[in-house]
Amino acid sequence: MDLTLLSIAIVFPLVFNIRGAFRRREKALQHLSQYRAALKTIFFYLQLSFSLTEKDRKKLEDILEHISEETVRHLRKSTDETAAVDAAMDELQEFVIHLRDDIPGRIRDRIFRYMNDLVEGFENVHAINIHRTPIALKAYCLVFIYVFPFIYAPTIVYNIGATNNDWVVYFIVVATEFILISLYNIQDQIEYPFDNVGVDDIKLENFKINR
């Protein structure tokens, strides 16, 4: 038996999962950058409203920081519940509407435009966080990785001959299994880029409004 079974049953779907997880991570970085850019732009536009009182400025800064903190907390918990982030964004919208007489119309319209970018950036990251690589495909790969040594060992014995030392067979099978498990673990780590576990996780602190 050649390595066709290994390629079709394990390597191909495993590589597919790794590439998919890597693309998801890159997309998450892109959306987080858009999210923080919108957050900072809203903050800058609010500073142009000279008629705002110092109390109102401080309140808006606190709201923006609250949105930033709730977003990071939400991504770290990896949950479907977005009530805290939605409430923080609704608070920003309500406060801007409340100050409509103190904020010039041109600036207010731009603020709402960037609020759309803010919400869109968060929704994209949230979707990436909760919709991962198909579970059935991951389970399929893992089952074949565990079954593989029982199929591969007789093939190694046949290819190198029964007269060779047993440790050669053990070494080849264990090394191959170690490589496959390592690739699976890499894929699993990349797939969860927000949990702060692993060296390749996204550093969410860099995307806070005050970093």
C-alpha cells in the first residue's frame, strides 16, 4: 500500500483546515483594524465639537472606552451573547442623539457613518469567532490520525523487511504520528485566535482605543 490513503484521508483535509483557520485569523486582524480605526475616528470627530462641555466630552470618552473593553471581554469569552457590546454601542448612539444640538450636523453625520463601520467591524469579528472550521471535518481528521498507525505499521514492516530492527518501525510510525498530531494542534490553536492561549493568538490589547 502506498501513501495515497495518507494523502486523501488525512493530509489533504488537514491542510485544508490549516489554510482555512489561517485565513480566518487574517480576516479577523483586518476587521479588528477597521474596528479600532472607526473607534478612534469617532473620538477625533467628537473633539471637533467645541460646544461640548467638559463633562460631555468625558462621558463620550468613557462610552468609547467601555465599547472597547466590552469587545475585548466578549472575544476572550468566545460566547454567542453580545448583549453587553450592543448595549454599549446603543449608549453611544443615544448620547450622540442627545447632544445633537451641540454637535454640528456635518460632524454628526460623519460620526454616524463611522459608527456603521464600527458595528460592521465588530459583527465581522464576532461572526469569525463563533463560526469555525466544520466540526465534522475536524473530527474526521482526528479519527484517521488515531487509526493511522494501525494501518501504517504493517506497510512499514513490509517495505523495510521483517529482518530489520523493530525500533526502526516504531521510530517511523511515531515520527509520522507526531507530525500529524502537531499539524492538527497548530490548526486548533490558530482556529481560536482570541482566547490568549498560544503564541500565535491575536493580541487584543493592541486594538483597544487606549492601548
